[in-house]
Amino acid sequence: MAFKLAFSTLGCPNWTIEQVGEAGRRYGYDGVELRLLDGELLPPEVDAAGRARIKKALNGLAVCCVDTSARFAFRDPDERARNRRMAEQYLALASELEAPMIRVFGGNLAEGQPLAEAVGLIADSLNELAPKAEQRGVKIVLETHDAMSAGRAVADVLSRVPSQWIGALWDSHHPFRMGEAVEETWGLIGARTLHTHVKDARRRGDGWQLVPLGDGDVPVKEMLATLKRHGWSGWVGVEWEKKWHPELADADEAMPQHAQVLRRYIEELG
């Protein structure tokens, strides 16, 4: 199968890592994306006992990505350096967990900060991190998120970062809400896309309401069809943002629902 299914622990803040592993196997997922550990943000410093516990709990499931909060649009060079050090710690953790990549953000813009300036700062930090990623054998993916929500913004950054150890994480929702068609986003970042997130949402006034997969406006099936048509294969990661939106359905309802819908989409795509 071209696609492998994973879910982010962001969607199950009430589960221990042991419950994550048990549920992932029961619902037929291939892997897990680590954002939370026992309901709290995964720290960069996980000792040997903690890493052994994670591996034991996820037995049979791959760690497809280690998600970080590292951001690089800051004008303050010390803050950017602090975030690069954080990313380096997560690279080491991902290597220990045999995860192929870590996720980073570009970050939000400061008041009055031009997007072009942020693009340059983010690219500079990623270029500094590229040799560290290669040394660890772990890639870094920049998510379509925050000021980099549009594929065109991520493409601008990556055009300045030649290393193949740096790529894109295409989130189904953010480029769409920024007005990009699926094929347009593919044209911008498809060749550098190393990972994907899928979520669904519907417009609600000036904002968006997250909803179960298939109940909203986000063209997730079209995204998968586009990836398949272009010969892309890799991880499709369910990002159910229960940690940040406690009103959402619990994981024991959301995770099997997403897996079922994604498997149906994939089957229908042949």
C-alpha cells in the first residue's frame, strides 16, 4: 500500500503510552506520531528507561515522526539558537526511537515583521540544522502551519534549503484554508513532501470548526488522490487536536473513525 496510517498522540491526552500502543494495534494503524507522552508534551530529554518504555509500549507500531515545538521566525538570534538546540535534542531522541523524522514549525510573525524576513530566518536555521539531521539519520519536516500555513510559504523556505534532509509536512487543512487548491499545493511542495497530516473542518463564521473525517470541507480524499497520482508514498498521520480542543470527541471514538474512513478512501482510490 502506498500509504501507511499513523495517529498523533495529540488526539489522546488521556491515554498513557501503553494505552496508545494497545489502541493503535487494535484499530489497525501502522504507526504513531509522538507529540504527547502520557498526556503532556513530549520532552526532548527522555532517559534510557523512558525510551525503552516507549518502544515496549508501541511494540509492532513504528514511530513515524517526533513532533517538536521548535520555531525559527524569531528576530532574536538567541531565541532562534535556543530553538535550534531544542531541535537537535529531538533529533537525538528520534534517532534513539528509530523515527525517520522530526516536525518543526516556522512560527508566527512578530508585529510588523514581513513574511519575506521570516522566510529567510527560518531557512537560515534549517540550513544550520541540516548537517545535524544528516549526522543523526533523521529528517526535519517543516509543517504548513502558523505563518507558513500556505504551501507557497513553505516552498519559499525550502527553495533556500537545498539539503534533502529537510522537507515539508503537508497538513490537509492549512493550505486549503489559505485558499490553495490541492493540486496547487502539490505543485509547490509535493516534491519535498516527506510527511502528511490529515484533519477535517468546516467553516464557521470567520473561523473553522474541527470535525470527524468526512464531515467537513477539507478535501482530504482529493489530497490522497493527488499524492497517489504523483506516485507519492509515505505516512498519512491523523492529527485530532483533542489536547488543544477538549470539546472534541474522545480518542476511543475519533481514532477508529479516522482509520475506517481513511481505509475506505484508499480502497476507493484503488
